[in-house]
Amino acid sequence: MLTIEGLNTHYGASHVLQGVDLVVPPGGICALLGRNGVGKSTTLRSVMGLVTPTSGKVLLNGVDIAGWQPHRIARAGVAYVPEGRLIFPDLSVIENIKVAERTPAKQWPLPRLLDLFPSLRERARNRGSNLSGGEQQMLAIARALASDPKVLLLDEPSQGLAPLVVRELARVIQILRDSGVTILLVEQNMKLAEAVASTLHIMVKGRMVYGASPDRFRAEEAEIRARYLTV
Amino acid sequence: MDFLAFLVTQCLNALSQAALLFFLGCGLTLIFGIMRIVNFAHGAFFMLGAYVGWSAVYVTGSFWGALVAAPILVGGFGAAFEMGILRRLYGRDGHSFLMVTFGLTLMMGEAIRLIWGVAALQVVMPQSLSGIVFILDEPFPIYRLFLAGAGIVVAVVIWQFLERTRLGLLIRATSQNAEMVHALGTDVRLVRSAVFGIGCGLAGIGGVFAAPMVTASLGMAPNAVIDTFVIVIIGGMGSFLGSMIGALLVAFVQVFGSYYFPDFALAFMYLIMLTILVVRPGGLLGKEA
């Protein structure tokens, strides 16, 4: 579904992504782990076209979308839930979703989104800035789904959320997986990543250094954590 | 003279003045809200509107034709300028925009001088608007009444456009987070071009409305641009409602100030701006301090 090959991205002089390779199979959930600043968010931003990669390929169903403008990448079927959610603060919940819904959604029409996120239904007319952090996160996901994406990029969705809300988030991600949405998930919350992911990947200094199934990851967890994840 | 009649006619006067200021301020604030740039050429687009209006009346023989043609032509020119020139400057600091739009002001002034000449051009108002009516036994020009009404109509139309149409929604979203709108599948470059065109078109229609009262002349641009900056600063850069309140405030101060204290009329406008900036540095409805 989504294949990243030898992706390099620079911010000015700093070489952030140094040949990233990753395969996200159809319907799979790939969790991307790693310490702060290793290039996880930059990987998502490069896929989305928000930063232009210097070289490498991003293949969406075989089509190289690397270097495309973000709106074209979105129309090709990639949706983005950014770190910090970035809800439009002065738009209502419904309006936030409408921005992404360019044509009437077939897979995720508004009623289905509101069924998936009951808290948003109650707050449909509220402005984005009046929502709690958890509600904003749900809205950011609903907004991304409104474009009927093939691939969903989720950047640290659990950041700053209470444990109860993180559990709700896990439930939603599992529902999305069961509906066949392919997800590339950047996450610091290991428990959440293990619970939902079909494969776990670890980045160090702009490169992929590890990839495994959750079972194998659990077996090696102590060693992997010490080597790649703890500061 | 009856004080009530005086009050009513002066208020109507101020409303018609506010309408003109609003056509300018609303476009400027929309452009700022989306692009974070100050369009120094806004007064020149206002002036261009008056001249194009004069030609449209000359060609079609109808003031109403001018009201339709001028905003389309001036707005189209604005959108083309955004696509051809301004678009290359996004990502640079604000100075380059100020330089380019200031340069455009000079070039438009010269172009207008070459095309239409230096003499002020009288735009004839339609017969139906040229008389006077009596309001509480006080004579009042119909045209000013018409202007006040047009201001209200345009304000409602723009408000409904922003609230109810898809493009309006995208404009509001882009002013809050352009990158996110882009990532959600809308080409924000087109939104920017559209807003710049709409803003310039509004200035253009303002020029047509103003022309029968002040004539189309080369002095229009500098006068207009200063008043416009004042209302947008008072109302808060980027706020549509703010530009409406700013236009009303400035118009009322100008009209009543020049009646009671003719020597200080101009000073009042700046005094109000100063006071508001001290109390609310971002303007009445502005977010950024």
C-alpha cells in the first residue's frame, strides 16, 4: 500500500532522514518508535509532502508521490493527523470535518464519523478551541477520515491525553484497522503501539534500525528498549 | 434646524461614509487574514475601480453596468497579480510584499495617467439616484442613502459568503492554519489567489461607488489607503467584523468631528486609533498583539 524507499530529507544543512525504508502493507498498522528528534514526524511530513524529500521514493499503490504538493497527495488517498492535532480553533466541529470532505464521503460520511466518535456528536456546534484535548484528537482523526483515505498518518495521537482517553483512542484505532484502513502511526506510548500495531519499527538518527511483529518485539523488549529507546 | 433631523441626517451621512470605508477595509483585512501581508496597493485598486467604472459608464452608458464590470475587471487583475508576482514571494519576510505592492501602486498610478489622462473624470450618477429626499424636513441626497444601503447589502453578502459557502469555509480555515488546509486536500494557492482577487474587487466596487461623489482622480489612492489602514488597525488585522466596526467608528468620528470641531477632524481619527492600540494592541477584535 505505502512503500518508502531510501527517503532522504534535509532541513537546511541538517540531514534528518538518511535513507528511510519502510513498507506498510494494505490494512496493516505500522508503529514507528524512537527517541525524540530521530525523524519520526519528519517521515510523516515527508510522506504528506509538507517537507519535500531530497531523494528517495514514496510509493502509494505503486505510484511515486514523493515531491508532490500536499493537496495532491491528500487527493491520492493519504490523510494526516498532525502532532498537536492542529484543529481549526474558530471553526465548529462540523466545519472542521467539512474542510476535509471535498466530495461527499462514501466510506466515512458524517453520520458514521459521529457514530464512531459520540463525544463529537454532542459538541457538533462547538468551536474547535472549546474542545478538550481528547475531543480535539478525535476530531483530528474524524477530519482525516472525512477524505476517505487509503492511508492514515497518525503523529503521536496519545500525546497529552489521560489514560482513559488513550484507551478510547486504542478502541478507535482498532475499529479503523477492522474497517481496513492502513495506518502509519508515530507513537511514544509503547503500550498503545503494542496493542494496535501489526508491525513495530524503530528509528535511530534518521534510519530504520529495527522491525518486528508485536510478539517478537515483546520477546526482545527489554534489550530493544535499552538499546534504542531509553535515553 | 431640528436637532433630531440633524442627528438622523448626520448618522445617515456617516453610514454612507462607513460603507465606502468598509468596501476598502474588508478586502484589506481578508487579504491580511489569509496571507499575513499588507497590501499597500489597496488604494490603487480602489482608484482603478473608479477609472474602470468611468470607462464602463462611457461604454455601456449605465452606472449599473459599471458596478458589475469594475469589480470583475479589478478583481481579475488583482488575482492575476497574485498568481504572477506575489505567489513567488511567500516564505519571505513582510518587507518584500510591502516593496512589491508599493511598486505596484506607483505603476498603477502611472498607467492610469497614461490611459485616462491627468484630469479628474466625472462619473455621472444614474438619474434615479441623483435627486434629494426630505428626511424630517431636512434635504438629503438620495445617492448617499443608496450608498448606505449598498454597504449594508454588501456586508451581509460577504458575511453569508464566508459562513455558508465552501470557499468561505476554506478562507476561514486557511486564515487559521494554511498548511493544514493544504494537507487536507485543498490547493491553498488557489484560495490565496481568490481572496486577493475578491479583496481587490471589493476595493474596485468601492471606487465605482465613490466616483460620482469625488470624481475619479489620481489623488484617490493615497487618501483611501490611509483611512483604510486606520480602520483595519482599529478593528484588528484579519477580522471581518472588526473591519465593519472600524469603518463605522471612523466614519462617525469623521462626520461628527468635522461638524463640531472642523479643525481637528483628522486628528480625532488618529486619537481613536491611538487609544484603541494602547488598550488593545491587536485592535478591537484582533488576536495578535
